[in-house]
Amino acid sequence: MAHRPRGGLQEELLRLLQPPVPRRTELVSERVAPTLADIGDAMAGRGADEVLAALDAAIRDAGGTPDPAALREFAAQIEAGENPFT
């Protein structure tokens, strides 16, 4: 029986193997991604309102326009101890 790699591992390897795209680094989503992942780790289990404020501020600081509905969903996941950004 063949052993198949886990989906997350395979996705991570593919991400690491992608050639750098200079225009991609200019995107707000790319610039803010590490910060959002850090917030998800640091604020796991905290109240959704507190997490929402941190996510909103991070996106605004990076020059983006937050999507309130998406951020509420992410904040609820982080409050539950999950990090949707990793």
C-alpha cells in the first residue's frame, strides 16, 4: 500500500517550491499574511472582539481595507483556538 503525503505538508512544499514573483510581494495580502498568522498564534483563545480589533488594525496598517464579515469569521476561529492563517 502506497503512503500518500498529508495534504497540508504537500501544500506547504508546493508553496516553498514556487518561484518568487516580484509583483506578488507588492500585494497587501502577501505583506500582511505573516502578521495575521502571528496574531492567530498569539491571541488563540482570547475574545473574538479583541482578536477582531487586532486583525482589523493589522490590515489597515498594511494599507488594506478589511472585510468585516471575513474578519469576524477569522476572529471566531482564533477565539476557538484555531489559526486560519497557518
